[in-house]
Amino acid sequence: MELAQKNILVVGLGKSGQAAARFAARQKAHVTVTDLNAADQLTEFLPGLEDRGIHLVLGEHPVEIFKQAALIVVSPGVPHTIAPLELARQAGVPVLGELEFAARFVREPVVAITGTNGKTTTTALVGDMLEHSGKRVFVGGNIGNPLIDYVAGGGGADLVVLEVSSFQLDTASTFHANVAVLLNISADHLDRYDDFAAYVRSKGRIFQNQVKADTAVINRMDPEIKKLAGTSLARVWPFLHAGRNGSPPDTGAEILTDRVVLHTGGDPLVLDLQGAPLTGAHNRENIAAAALAALAAGGTAEGIQQAVQQFHGLAHRLETVATINGVLYVDDSKGTNVDAVSRALEAFSRPTVLIMGGRDKGGDYAVLKPQLEKTVKRLVVMGEAATAIAAQLGAVAPVETAVDMTQAVRLAAAAADPGDVVLLSPACSSFDMYDSFAQRGEDFCKQVGALE
């Protein structure tokens, strides 16, 4: 793709948008960036862009600059259906997401991982498995570094491993995953999609450009995913828990309590999970999917096993913060949807004080009732969604409302007895009170530390 002397418009000044703008400028394009936030809300980003001669249009999205562009690159956080983008498409202007834009410059094989939950952990684990197998790997996408940063740096990896969100897939047309992984699908982002079916279709786009030489790693326990996998021309490697959804697969992975058995041709490969830092049924699924993806991408049995034994998970995903007065405090700030909360609660059998809330994403909190009845002794709610959560779950657990994280942690601590768990698993995005789930998790850790 030739960018020199072309008018390139980047929409959204998130991390991906900044990287795309810098790359296009280095390619001698005429770059304009537009963001609805005003300049005083973006001060930390502006110097690095203005110094490169990038034109900034802030606080608005003037339709004229959309229609005048030769190419528009949209950041994942910007809905691809906003009116200026629709008008630009009608005028014949190509509109690409950052993932699609960057992928057009990538020549290395790509492993792409998506799903409602677990994709960050699985992406990082695949990267570790391949690195332990002696491969040079770039790990990024929706996790950490944008793909365009890898392209701008000149590449050099043997393989590219990407976490891919539904928002990124919405604006991907030619993006090709040599290995595509779809972990699970549950209701999420219904504040952005018309309905659940639209969200499912978005996830399924990860398979759209696969060919016979490629591999699709799928969750055979999810009927929606089984249907989507039928759209791929690639070989399908499923994973499933032993005893569920029929007999073990001829090819794929069977998950047991202490091991994962991989069938990919020849003798089965058995991964030993005893002593592995990642625990819980959901993490066994992540390990199985990651192992299949790594094998498909050229990983070795030794490298995969070594990664399983050494990988300790990610910050803010069921992360132990502290034990204070016999109470275990756990940070699951990355649990930004209802299904993530369900999986977090499954990890604990002892009495739990659950902290939920944030910006509502359209999920049905009521589906958590059976789990709350089993283990949750107190529910502390906060943020914009506090009233809705309390209304749907207040009949199954006593509810207290907090104005901020400081009060939420103090209320939870007061309700917890020795042997209990205090779990932050919000089921909501963080953007009502924080810039990110990480910032929310850090505040939780800080407030827990103040209890000591």
C-alpha cells in the first residue's frame, strides 16, 4: 500500500490511532487526526504528533475532512457506524481499522485470538509457548503494542501473535489469520451492537479469509462457535472438556482436571497441568486453545509444556492482592462483562463479598443469580450501573452502594470474615470513573493496601 503524498485521516487518538498517525507520517503521507475530545483532554499525546507535522482537528469531526481523505483509519474505540464515516463510505473513501491498515504491511504468519473472555491471557500464553519453542515472536494487537508499531519498527519476528477484538474485526476486510482462535462468545458490548447476533457475527469475521492451509481453533462446547467455524475453509481443531459434547475429537484437545490431551496427528501429546500457575476450568480452556494454536504455528511439545509451568497470568485478571486478617482480596478488574464475573466466581468455593459496577454494557446481570446464591454473602455496587445491578441482584444478596473505590473496599472489608474472599469483578467497563480497567484495578490494590 502506497501512502506517500496521500491525504490520510486517522479517527480517534487512542493508542492505536497515535501509532497509525505516526506510521503514516513516516511514509510521507499528509496526515490529519480527528478526535471528539478537546485539546486540553489530550495534552499528553499532542507534542509527539505535532512535531511530526500531523494536523490535529480536535473537539469535533468535521464532515469535510472525512470526504476529502484518500484513506481513513479508524481506532477500535470509535464506532465504525458514526455519520461522518458513513458519508465518507458513500463518497467512495476507503475506511480501514488500525488492524486492517497494519495487516496490509505484514508478511509474517499471523496467529489471531479472539473471544469474549480469556483472549488476553491466551494471547500472552501463545507468545510464551512459541518463544520457549525458539521462535522470535511479536505479541500485540489489542493487548499491549498495536500491530502498526511492529510494522513501523521494521518487523523481524518469525511469527505475529495478536489479540483481536470484535471492534477491530468490524473494520477488517482482508485481514488473514493463518491460525485463528475463537475461545468463547457471551453477551458483551451490547451498548455498541444492535443485538447479540450482531456481536456473534463480528467475532466470526476472524475466520473470513482463511484458506485450506490454515487452522481454526474453536471451542466445541459453544454452539454459536461451531456454526461460525463452518464458514472457514481451514482445518478445524476443537477443544472441549472431557465428557462434554460427545466423544474426544480425532483432532483437537480434550481437557481433564490435571492434563490436556492434544490430538494433532501421530501419538497424542499430553500436557501436564499439575503445579501450573493458571488454575480453574476457564484457564484449562485457555491452555488447551493456546497449545493447539502454538502447535499449529510450529511450537514444540517441550516449549509448550515449559510455558504452561511458568506462566503466571496477567495483572487484574483474578490476581491475588493480599490476605488481611484472614480475608483474601482478589483483583479481577478485567472482568468487564457478566460472563467474566461468572467465571471468576467459579474459581472460589468459599464465602465471597463481590464488588461490581462501572459503565453498563448492556449485559443481563440476573444470570448471575444462581452463583450469587451459592457463595456471595454481600454485594457492593458502585458507578453508573450500581442501581441496575442492585435492582437485578438485590433479592439474592444484601447490597450496599459505594460512592467510590475507597468506600467499596471498606464496606467489603467490614462484611468479610476470616476465610472469606473479597472479589472485585465489575461486569462493567471502567470509563465512568477511570481511564481503563488497569487504572481501576490499581485503585482497588491501593485501597486494599490502605487496610493493612
